[in-house]
Amino acid sequence: MVIRVDSHRLAYMAVPKAACSSVKAALAALDPLQSENVAEQLGQKQVHAIYPTRRFRRHRWDHLENHFKFTVVRDPLKRLLAVYTNRVEGLGILSHSRKIRRGRMHLPTEPDPDYFFQNLSAYIATSSDIKHHTLPVALFTGTDWRTYTRVFRTDEMAELGAALSDHTGRDVTIPHFNSSGRRLRLDDLSVQTQRVLKVLLEDEYAHLARYFDNPFETGQVPAVA
């Protein structure tokens, strides 16, 4: 599903764990279908109810020729580490897993980072939330970056706000949601876990090569807040 604000000719493809809550809130404030009072008071659950994140469908995207078409992408390692710090550690999302609670999957609901990433496939099978937030970016963006007017990185929210302001003639500020409580670095993880992540993220870094360097190749290891 394309997230559209047709009154301003805006079209956005959301990527989970790539500032999508923040961008959706900014779009709601522009959307005449949302009252100003509602837009100002929106929380994370409300913006996702208004603008669900759906997978990319080319036939729904290509015909929006006159729209400002954009997405926001995040460094793949930071995005994956944030699944742990925000969803697992911060929100305790695994405690809601029916499969674990009912004993069909024997996994800890409060795993340490090494255990979580080394058993990520099992947690994906256990939790639809974990699955949703770890799906490949290409499922949400498509594979052809040329279909976008602009692609922004998550460290370019000021630039996104300025671009939306220029396009709409409105003063647009992107709010900040979902900041995790602690910083997790790749070198906080065991060597075995790092090897697992290197393999898991190889295709993601290939897809996003024009926007991010692969730290497993360059030695530049980012931290995530």
C-alpha cells in the first residue's frame, strides 16, 4: 500500500525501523483527511493504524507520475540492531508471543543479543512483529531506485522536512519516535554473532549500496541508539 497525501501530491513507501513512525506523523499533520487536533496528538499506534506499512506493488506506484515519491532507508546493521534494542529489549515484544507462552516454541522471551541474533530465524517464526521488522528492505521499496523522486537516509530527516516544506508550501518538521534506551554496537556481540550478521546482511547492503557502505567490508562499525 502506498501512503498517499493526494492533496499535496505526496507518495511514501514506509520501511519498518527506518523512521516510519516519524514520517507518518509528519504526513498526518499535512493530510486534510486528518483533523489538525488529531494530527497533533497522534502517537505511534495511531499513525500506523491510519497509514499501515505494506509491501511495494509496482502497479500502484508507477501511475503516480505527478507525486513527490519518496522513501526513507536505514543502515541495515543499525536497522537490525534496533529490532533488538527497541522491540525485544525496550518493548518486551517477545513476551506477547503465543507460541512461546503456550510452549510450542522453547525460546527465552528476554534473550541477550547474541542468543537473539544467532536464533533470529526461530524468533521470526515465533513472532509476526519480529518478522515484520526484519523483512528485506526491497519488499517495501522495490528494487529500482529510479522510481523515486528522492530517497532519504534516516540521518537526513532535516533534509526530508525541508523537501516536504518546499513541495507543499507548509512548514514541515519530522518528529522523533522510537529512540532506544541504550546503544548497541556490533563489537558488543560475540565473533560468532558477527559472522551470522555478516551473512544475514549481505543482500541488504548490496541492495542499499548506493546509500550505505558495508561495515563488514570497510571496518566501519556503527552503533545504534
